[in-house]
Amino acid sequence: MKTLEYTAVVWKEEKDYVSKCPELGVASCGDTFEEAVNNLKESVELYIENARELNLMEDVEESLTTKEKFTASFELVG
């Protein structure tokens, strides 16, 4: 079985933390940073379980097994 690695992007909103896995488009949230990441991990696990049942892993596997991942931040004025 391959090890799947995903990215967690987390940001603070007014009261909660929002977390998102950009490779899958899966999102979650929590009262703390740690809770948001843990909830995202659970959501991703459910997504992967469902993708396996539906034979859709080939569609997402490359983005979750590559070792080269980059993040960037940019601004738009408007």
C-alpha cells in the first residue's frame, strides 16, 4: 500500500479555523488549529475510502503520492 501525503491549508476565520486539502478539494473546520487539521484528516480518509470503493483512486493518486509539492501566496488588488 502506498503512503498518501496531502497538504493542509488552514486559516483563521472569526471564531473557527478552516482547513482544506487542495489536492482533493476537501474542507473541514475546528475550534482550534489542531482540531481543524484532525477533522480534515478524517474527511480526507473518508474521501479516499469512497474513492477506492468507486475505483476512482487513479484520478487522485498522483497528487497524493508526489514528493514535490509547493505552496505560494499572492495578492490581488481590487
